[in-house]
Amino acid sequence: MKGRMMTENFKQMAQRMGIVAAVAGLLTAGPGVLAARSEQAPPTPGEVKRSMASDEMKQAQREEEERDREEEVRDREQEKKDQEEERTERLQELYDDGRKALDDGQYGLAAKKFTELYQLKGPQADAALYWLAYAENKQGKREAALATIADLKKSYAQSRWTKDAAALEMEVRQNSGQKPNPDALGDEDLKLLALQGIMNNNPEQGVASVEKVLNGPASPAVKSKALFVLAQSGSPQAFEVLGKIAQGQGNPELQRKAVEYLGTFGGKRAAQTLAGVYTSTNDPSIRRAVIRSYMLSGDREQLLALAKNEKNEDLKREAIRTLGLTGGKSELQQLYQSDSSTEAKKEILQALFLAGDSQKLGQVAVDEKNPELRRAAIRNMGLMGGREPELQAIYAKETDRGVKEEILNAYFLGGNASGLVAVAKSEKDPELKKKAVEKLALMNSKEGNDYLMELLQK
């Protein structure tokens, strides 16, 4: 008897649950499902409204999930780029630190830096081996230096450092008491003084003497100083030799220095030589040196051409930034109109900030359809002071919450307490109002503090 009662109760409960489930299904069903119901039971207006609202919520949720996925992809790509950039910076830092240690006579520290650089197997690995051997020789570690040179010859047979390594090997063997080298260099400082004197007294003969040193067995340190002596001349003959070194007649470090010195020459001829160097090499470090030379010579025309046509994203960004550093406002404005990449346009907006073009940034902040680019423009406006009247006008009519928050950040970065106070007083959205007050609390400005006191007295 008790078992039958429990069965009946269970059936009744199941029926009630079925009814509830049916009602729940009705409330979450789409308009198509409701329309398919029996004509004898048409959906009520409330049911239709709830169904449409449910569909809209689902669609909004799908769109939000899609945006989140896209943002995750962008974040991963940016993280990868950041890691690559950090690695490149670390490699260059090790190289620069090692060279400085050599110049300071700290050969043990230099050996440590170049060993670490070599172990990272970056593009400077062959240079690291050469300078490691150089440092080992200076420390009197002849066998270690010879082993390092052998490693360089074996692992990087096509390296442009092998010629300098061969000269260093001859020096090491001579210092080891082996067969003396009749062409061994004498005192380096005296030789450089002699070169400088010849260059001053007889430039033509001086250029020939420097070229002989550059093509001979002298150490890279001596060659670097000789190249500097040559660059001071400014004569057509000196330019010819610099052009040869810039085009790769020497090790990469010497080539980068020659490229840099060409930038100080300036003029159409130097620009043509640099353009030829850029197109003839695939070495990013040499191409960066060319870009820096364009900055030294103020050659915006060449920088604009690189910013438009360079396929390597890192080099393209560097050309854009350099345009900003040279004050290339019109070139950057032209580039912004012609480039379709969002990432490139963000870089251009940063360059416009470097160039001090607040007018163009304000125009982008008002007219740009892409919210991400508008936010980037506003952010840079904040870095320039955050007091532009465009920001007030944009905030007043803006519906995009992200853009509004960026304007608040711009006010904060620019120290614009009056803008934040105006928002805090007029904003109806409690979250945005709170953000404005939070920023005022961090600024310690008189106007901001006065408003904070008003809030306390309410």
C-alpha cells in the first residue's frame, strides 16, 4: 500500500515537473517556435516579447564571445611580438655591454657577455665569437682564443668576421711565441695619431692610408677609429671609401658605423648610397642603421618610402617612429590615409605624438570610425596635455564606454583636473563618475581637492 502511494506521488511530481519544463521551454523559445504552436493557442504579446528579448540576449552573448576570442588572438600575437622584441633588445644589450667592457679594459667581463651572447645563438653569434677570442687574447688565454677562432671558422665559414679572425689568429700565435709575423702592427695609438696627421696635412694621401688600414690586418678597434678619422675629412675621396665600407667591405660592425657616418654627410649622393645599401642587404641591423642615418640627415622622403613599402613589420614601425622624431607631420598624415592596417595606424598615431601634431590626433579622435584607433589618438592627446577642446566635445556626444574611459585617462595623464571635475559633476553613469573621482584623488590638484571636499560635505 505504502509503495503504491509513493508511486502515485512520484507520477504526480513528474507531471508537475513536465509542466514546469514545458513552460520554461515556452519562455525561452524563439519566435519561430512560438509561431508553430497550435492556432488554438496563439502566443501572447508578453511571450513574444520575452522570446525576442531572449534571442537578442543570446545574439549579444555570441557577439561578446566572438570579441573575446578575437581579443585573445590579438593578445597572443602581441605577446609573441613583445617576446621577440625583448629578445632582440637583450641580444643588442649584451653586445653593447661587451663592447663597452672591452673599451674599458674589463676583458673578463667582456668575455662573460660575449659568451652569453653566443649561447643565445642570435644573429650576432659570429661577432660574439670574434670578440670573445679578442677578450681571451687580451687576458693572455692564448689557447682558449685559438679554440674560439677555430669554432668561428668552422661554425660560420661564410661570416664577414672570418677575415678579422684570421688577423687575430696571427696576432695570438705571435704572442704565443710561435713564428713571428713580419707585418705585425706596432703601437695602435701612435698609428692613429700618424693617420690623423697625414689626413690633416695631405688629405689625399691620408685617405689612401686609412683605406690601407681598413683593408689590412688591424684589429676592429683600430679600424673603427680609422673610419672615424676618415669620416671627419668630408672629402669626395673619403666619401668613396665610406661608401665601399657601407656596402659591406668589412665586418658588420664597421659597416654599421660607415652607414651612420654617411648620414652625417647628408645630400642626395649620400641618400642614394644609403638606399642602395638598404636594398642590397637582408641584415635587419644594417637596415636599422640606414633608418637611423636617414634620421641624422633628416631625409623624410626616404623614410616615408620605407614606411610605405617595407614588408618587415619591425622595420616598418621603426621607419614610422623615425618619421615622428624628424617632425614629419605631413608625411605621417599622408601615411595614415594610405595605410589600411590598424596596427600600422596605431604606430602612426604614436609617431604623430612624437612629432607634436595635436591637430591631426584631434581630427582622428573625432572622425575615425574605428574605436580602437580613436582610443589610441585620445591616449596620445593625453600625453600631450589632455586639455584639447576636442576631448570635451567627444565625451559629450560619445556612446562608446571604452572611448569615454580613454578620455578620462587622457585627462589624468595630462593633469587636466578641470576636465575630470566636469565629468564627475555631470556624468549620470555611476561607474564613470567613480572613475573620474578615483583619478582626481590621485592627482593632488587644488581644483580636484576642492571638488573632493564638496563630496565630503554632501
